[in-house]
Amino acid sequence: MARSHGERKNTRKKLSKRKRERGLSPISRAIQSFAPEERVHIRIDPSVHKGMPHHRFHGMTGTVKGERGRAFIVEITDGKRNRKKELFVRAEHLSLQE
């Protein structure tokens, strides 16, 4: 059988919910908004496929730079090469840093 090279490969544990969290996420998570220069955590919600960043960015913290449509532009520092990257992420996959 041919090997899959899709975006969600090797994410069996990372993109799965616990038993009591399964199903659709609350609508309040989808309509939250963030101001520019706010620090946010990237926590991928596997039940929402649109606006999902690559799974290597799961758990990282970044700064909101602006909006583009329904998504937010989040700037992170990539740990491997210490480069700044811009991600376009929907609000369902973001949470405020506390």
C-alpha cells in the first residue's frame, strides 16, 4: 500500500481529543477576537479543519500581527533556525497566553 503524505500524517496522538472532549467545539471559540500585539498559544482543534496550521506549530506561542479575512496573522519564532514565520490561523486554534 502506498504511503500517505498528507498534512495530517503522523498525528495520531497529537490531533486527537480525549473521550469527554469529542465532537464539535463551542461556538464561542470560533468568534473570539484578538488585538494586534497580543500573545497567543497555538492549540490545534482537530474537529475544525479550516484554518488549521501545520502540526509542527502545535503548542507554540506567537504574537498576533493582524487579520486576514476570518484568520489571524500570527508571527512565531521557529526553534530550529531561529527564524520568524507568519502563520495564518483561525481563532478556533488560538487561545490567549495567561
